[in-house]
Amino acid sequence: MALVERIGELEKQVERFETWEVEKKRYKLTDYGGGTFAYALKPEEAQGEPPHRICAHCYENGHKAVLQFTHKSEGRDYFECLRCKSRQAFGLYVRSRNY
């Protein structure tokens, strides 16, 4: 009985792996400037989904985690990954003018 359960667990793991392999091909690693990278949904792979970015760290660990916009400051867009809690700044830093 234990072997049957183990086979079932392994089959589920294989299914998750195969599903992720298909899903991750929908994204392309993109340089957003300032040394920040994320995976962007390819337009031809949208299948009705809006354009979005997913966390590079989570992607490399086999997870799809959509980055959430938090704010804009000094020319950069700031996003947070709710899965791994990383914070990323996209774009080039533009110093504010002080008058």
C-alpha cells in the first residue's frame, strides 16, 4: 500500500513539473534597466491575460509569482513579489530636481 501511495505522489510531482515546463515557455527574461530583470508574458502567449511580469527568483524556483506594483519614484517603478517578498525597482534612476 505504501508503494502505491508513493507512486501516486511521484505521478503528481511529474504532472506539476510538466505543467510548469509548458507555463514557463510563455515568458521571456527581460531587462528593465537599472540592473533589474523579470520575466514578461510574451504577447503571443497572453491567452486573454493582461500584460504582466513575474518574479525572476520565483521563476527559477519553479513558481509563477506575478509582481505587484507598489509605487513610482524618481523615474522608477517599484514592484513587490508577494511570494518571496522581494522588492524590485524597474527603470533608470532619475534624480529629483530640488529648487
